[in-house]
Amino acid sequence: MAHYQVICLSCQAVQDEAAMTSPAVGCTRCGGPLGFHYDYQDVRWDGRFGRTMWRYWRLLPVPDPTQLVTLGEGGTPLLPSRMLTGARVYLKDETRNPTGSHKDRPLSVAINHARRMGATASFVVSTGSTGISNAALAACAGLKSVVLMTQGTPAARVYPMYALGSQVVEVEGAIDDLIEQVIQLCRRHGLYLSSTSRASNPYQAEGNKTIAYELVEELGRAPDWVVVPVGGGGTLAGLLRGFQDLQRLGHVERLPRLVGVVPRDYNALEVAFQRGLTRWEEVLALPYHDCPPSILVKLAHSYPPDGMEALEAVRACGGWFLSVTDEEALAAQEACGRQEGLYVEPSTGAALAGAARLLQGGEVRPEETVVVLVSGSGFRENFVTMERRPLEKRTTTVQKLETVLLAMA
Ligand SMILES: [Zn+2]
């Protein structure tokens, strides 16, 4: 018997996994969102997979771990922070994943599922990390990858996907319409959609849990706080499910408090949390249809697709949301480079700025442990950072080199 079941999160009906035609389908009875039940009786980590996230396969929806395709996702270091003080602060360095971001974890689960379903191609709507992870993991699995985006996406953002073999499709129209259209088309035609929202693909969402497993393994207990940059909301929600798994297994006593960080102009979740909104329709009624552009493109969702899950997760663990400006994110990104030796993407700068605010707020005690999710590498977003902070350099001659070097030492 498999160690997991696919279930409907609304009506709890068990789904026939073998009959699924696309991960974008809902419950066969009520159309509700899908999730997973695991067998918690026999959970052991599997040493055959080294430090990778696949040592946790017994809590992931994969029936046969011997058939896995992997680039070595997970097993990323936990580093003590220098720039953030006031508690025991650590950085979970997800830039060490194969394509430089935490999205390799969910996409690895998705691509392995795609392969098992016999899909020939994996589709995503993305202009960011998901598109790159999809391209890399699909290439590794021998699948085609197709990335869809709205017009006007900078070529520098898309190029890594292309370099990894992805077909690139630009679509005229609004992003929300595109996402909905792609979900409908993949449902109708049995295409494999790997976008990182539960409605697109519930399998990928499980990959985020492995960050929580690693944190507890490394620290020997759950951290007291985890600061997470929030875009679609699925990463934060997945992290909490990971800690809940460990609580159920008796590995942690209580859940950490998760603090989600969103861009100031895209802070629907922060407002929804503060106002106590409990229905998604209420969130959709908040005025975020025409937000100004942000450099934090990976976090800039007017209405995050897994926002309700993220809201519920934050409430379940006593956390909250806070928002930061682009300038705060960029300043933290720069400080991280200079003080930590980590070149991170601007979205990670947002999480670091949020963590600094949390630490100054008086809620965190000095003996408590705070983990900041360092979600992605800055190397892939050079063009964004360079625009805002152009390269400074000195020019000299060989004759004057001695003076210059001594002045700089
Ligand atoms: Zn249902």
C-alpha cells in the first residue's frame, strides 16, 4: 500500500490517483482543492538519498523512490547571521539549490509526478524561479518544458529558462487571465501543469515541507520564528505543514511562529490579517487591482493564489504578516552581500528587511531562535540590482597602481 493518499481538502473524499489526467484537476466529487494524507506509522528518513530532500520521501507523494529523477535538491546550509542581531538568527541558504532557489524543491516533486503520469511536457506560467526550476528539472527528466508569460517580460529574466531548453511563449493579456486560462486548458486536455499554486498542482506544494524537516534536523528542535518572503503563499503554507508533520510525529513540541513578508504595495495579506478577514471573497474586494510596479516581482501578487492557505497558516501558529518597501529590500540585499557574504535576490532582501523589523519590534526574546528563508540567489537577477545600484569602479594606470593598491588595503 502506498504511504499516502490524495484527498479533497473540502469534502475529504479520497481520489483515485491513477485516474487523474492532470495535476490541475480538482476533487472528482466537489471540485475542491486536493491535498495528501500520509501514513505516519512508518516514517523514517532514508539515508540512500544523502543530504538531499529526497531522504524525506515517506512524507512526499512519491510511491517509488528508486525511480526518482533529481539534481540534488535540498540539504542546504543553515548559517548564523552576522547582520541580524538581537536573538539567535540563522539564514536558511536556499540559494544552494541546483538552480539557486527554493523552488527546486516543489518543482522536483512536480516533475517526478509528471514523469510518473507519462507526461511529455511540463507547462508553467512564470517569469521567475519556477520557470528556471521547471526547465532544469524537466531537462534532467527528459521532458519538454514550456514557460508562459505575459508580454514585456525582460529577456534577461527569461534567458536562463531558454538556456535550459525551455520553449518560451509570450501571451498578450493580463496575468490573472493567463493563469486561469492555462489551468482550464491543462484540465481540459490532460496537460501537465507545474505552476506553484495548489489549483495548478497540489503535488509541488508538498516539496516546501522539506525545508521544515531540514531546519528541525539541523537545530535539534523547531526554531521559535521563521521569516518567509511571501509571493503566492504556497511556500509559507508548505513550511507550516512540514512543522505540523513533525509535531504529529513527536519530533517538535510546538510550532514556530511564521512571519510572512510582502511588498508594501502588494500587502493584501497583511491587511487581510489585520482586519481578521476569513473569506477569500473579502480579500478579493481589497483594492489591489492597479498596484505600482515593484522590483520584488517574485512577491508582487495583487491577490496571491495560495493566499488563503498562507493566512490560515499564519493564524494557526501565532504569526503575522508585515510589509517592506523596495528600498528597504534593496538595502538589506546589499547589507547581506557585504556582511554575510551571500549575494541574494531582491525578494530575499525583503525577507531580511522584514526580519530586522521583527527583531527590533520587541516580540522576539534574545534566547529565541529566528530563521530567515534566503529564498534565491542574486546571480540570476543581476540586471535588476545593477539598474538600481550601478557598478562603482576606479580607473587607474599601471604606473599609479602601487599608490592605488596601498590606499585600498
Ligand atoms: Zn471534494
